[in-house]
Amino acid sequence: MTKFIFVAGGVISGVGKGVATASIGKILQSKGFRVSAAKIDPYINVDAGTLNPLEHGEVFVTSDGTECDQDIGNYERFLDQDFGSANYLTTGRVYQAVINRERNLGYNGKTVEVVLHIPEEVISRLQLAAEKDKADFLLVEVGGTVGDYQNLLFLEAARMMKRRMPDQVLFVLVTYLPVPENIGEMKTKPTQHAVRALNSAGIQPDIIIARAKVPVDKPRKQKISDFCNVDADDVISAPDVASIYEIPINFENDNLGNRILKKFGLEQREKDLKEWEKLVKKIQAPKETVHIGIVGKYFEIGDFTLMDSYLSVIESIKHAAWANGREPKITWLSAEQYEKNSGALQELKQYDGIIVPGGFGIRGIEGKIKAIQFCREKKIPYFGLCLGMQLAVIEFARNVCGLKDATSTEFVKDSKTPVIDVMPDQKVLLEEKRYGGTMRLGAYPCKVNKKTIAYRAYGKEDIVERHRHRYELNNKYREVLASKGMVMSGVNAERDLVEIAELKEHPFFLGTQFHPELQSRPLRPHPLFREFIKACVTKRSH
Ligand code: GLN
């Protein structure tokens, strides 16, 4: 019988619910249980695919092609497991299913109502996810903050599950305890209010994870215990950490795993977090840096720089840097500055390597192309991810093959030199404005050619990588690109699509049509990122 652990957030958004959820999963997994996780997003969007990354962060893509929340990426990285559509719920998905069923007479003429039909649909979806993954524990992260209007029906579903199977459901509240500078003391009041808000939804938290700048001390644990109806031992200290990968270990310092087992009436179990602890030691060890510049456009909101849009890219760089014994340092470079001022390109020399990640639309394109040209000519290691690969092809076509107006039909619809062109099946979808969930999505096989950088990295010919794009390298230009030295080092055989392109006589110049960052795991860095960082490190030591 699966046990369900609901994780909700209180006080503020962004307290790290996703990572807390993933960490609880990691601990239970380390005790030998089968763990799965589900994310509930309270928005009406059916999936994250149409959301502006500046608003909601990265769109993560699973193997089965679900465009979902970045937290699914956290679950995959922590648990080293693949998830999919069944592990992702949104208000939109739930309502869409209920409405479709009603239209098909699936409710036999009954009046279909928000309560109970919506929570019932949520419950049955969670149960399906648990069954699919044959989970001993299903962690369910409820998006938003308690007290929000948007997630009430999900909390209602959770409350109903607890009533129906009291021994199989547990509630964790992740809250935030501020330490206002002028007071200099950690305050528990917002947490008390968050618990009240949860209580008013009919839910009593069993465990409170207390996020704060510093560890929560005994008197405050006691205070939370007194005011919030939990044992002081069930208040888990969660101070800020340098690396998110320390969190499972921190939770275990407060004995979280066995507290959970106890609440479910299960026997206490030893954990095996040895590999994980080794990783954390490696992360904490002092070491030289490797400095990577990311040329992108989804990171400036007002006066703040947000890194969420490229979360998996950042994590992949970290995994690979640690594997190469380096401390990663990442700098955000705005593509548009290179359009206004070519002189600014000189700054690229300061970096050990440059990445152009995925992206959509024409803004910033010419700046990125200039940056890529600079990397190619000055032999700075370059790694292009999806759009970054397409732009590397465009740059090469323009400046090496002499195809001066080479571009992608994403930017110039009726281009005479479309070296990157829309896939034929995608053309129809775009014309009919069918944008949602219709890109080339999810995992596809790719054949890697021997004697290439890609083969050196992977060490094998058959790989599977995840995609999210509508455009691709136009096969009409393959010959001319190849004749000037571009190597098509990976191809999808079924549709004859170029998936990896690279250049010789360069420390590292490679682009992938797929998104390797989606499959990098802390204990298994992605081979291409590992190889890229290796080249960055080698270049610097010359
Ligand atoms: N906009 C490009 C395409 O649709 C690249 C997409 C991406 O970088 N994910 O093909």
C-alpha cells in the first residue's frame, strides 16, 4: 500500500518546497524504499510549455515529452529516476479531464461540480501515479502557498485522502522563519499563521520543515511545537546551504527519515547515503574554479537577475564541474549587448567556456551569433544547446560557407537561405496556431558517429536524448556545411535529422539539437557537459 506524503508551503513562495520534497524522497530511497513524486501546479495552463520562462522558470521536459515544472527536474536529479505525465498535475489538466469525461457522458447524467468531482479526479490521478511507479511512498508537492485561493481544491483532495486512509497520509509544511535585521531574532509568527491557514483547510501538519537563514534553535522549535500542535522533534531545521545537494543530509541530522517512518507505524531503518555524502564532500572541498559564461535572454526582470529559466543548464554545469574537480562559476551575459556594441565581445575571453542555451523568437539572436563567431574564431570552448546549435550552424553558414543571409525560418519566414528550417509536420501546427504541447518533444534515439567529440564523450553509438523544438538543420545544406568542415556527429536515423554538429581544430565546439541538460544527474554528470568542462579546464591550464 502506497503511503502519500503531501508537501505544502507556507509564508512565502520560493522557500524550496521542490527541493525539500526531492530531499525527503532521497532519504526514504536511501532507506531502501521505492519512491515516486508528483507535482501539482495550481495554474490553469494545461502544461508549462506555453509559459514564459521569465514568469515561471524553466520548462522541464520528461522522456515521455511532458512539458512540466522545473521541480520535476529536481525530483529526477535527486532520485535518479525518470518521471512523466502521470507525475504532473495542473488545475488545467484536472479540469480538462473532468470536462472531457462529462462531455462523453462519463458521469452518467450526474451534475458535475467543483466539489467533489475535482478533488476526486486529483485523488485518482495521484493513485495512478503511485501504481505506475509501484511506489512505497508517493511525495506530492502542492504548488503555491497555503492560504492561496488557487490550491484549495488540491488541499481538499489531500484532506479527503487523509480521512479515507488515515494511516497512509502524512502532511509536511515547509515554512519560512524570518530573522528581521532590526530585531535580530528569528520569528515564528508567520509560521503560526501558515499552520492556521492549513488548519482552516482541515489539515494539521505532522512535520514542519523550518526554512531560515540559520538553523532553528531549541527554544523556537519548542515555540512552534506549542503553537502549532507538532512535536518539537518534528520541527526540522532547514538553514540556507551553499548547495541544494546538502539538504537530504541536513534533514537527516534532525532524523527526518525515521520520524516519517515512525508516524506511519513502520520500523526504523538505516540509510545508505554514502555516495551522496561523498558528492557533498566533493562539492564543499576547496578547489580551482571553472568560469562559464551563459549568453541568454531569459534572466532579467526589473532590477533582479533570475536564474530559474536555465535551472537544468546550471545544474548540469555544476555536476560536470565537480566531476572535473572544479568549482563552477557562472556569469550571465545578455545577448543583446553584443548587438549594440561589438566591442563588448572581448569580455568573452575572460571565460573558460561559453554556452548558448535554448530559446525562442528573434530577440537577441544576432548578439548570440556574434558571440558564437567570437568563440569559434578565438578558440574559446563553445557548447550550444538546441537554439545554441541552430545558431552555430547559421554562424558557420554565413561566415565560413559564404551564405551571407543564412538564417532560420523561425526568424525570417520566407528566407532564401533557410539553413535551419521548420519541420514539415510543425509547419501545419504553426499555421493552425496549435502551439500547446505540439513541438518535437521528449526522448528520441540518436546514432553517434565514431571519431567525433560526441563519441569521445558518450563512448557509445546509441544514445537517447530529450527534445523540445520545431526547427531543425535543413538537410539541403548538409553537404555545403560538411564540405567546409562541419561534422554531423549525431543523427536521428528514422527521420534523418542532424542531432549533433561539431567542429574539428577547436578545443571544443559542439551543438546539440536536443537538451542534454535534462538528463544530467549529480552522481552521473552528462557526458557532453563533462567533456565540455574538461575542455574548458584544459584550455585554461595551457
Ligand atoms: N526555437 C528553436 C526551435 O523551436 C529552438 C528551441 C529550443 O531552443 N528549445 O527549434
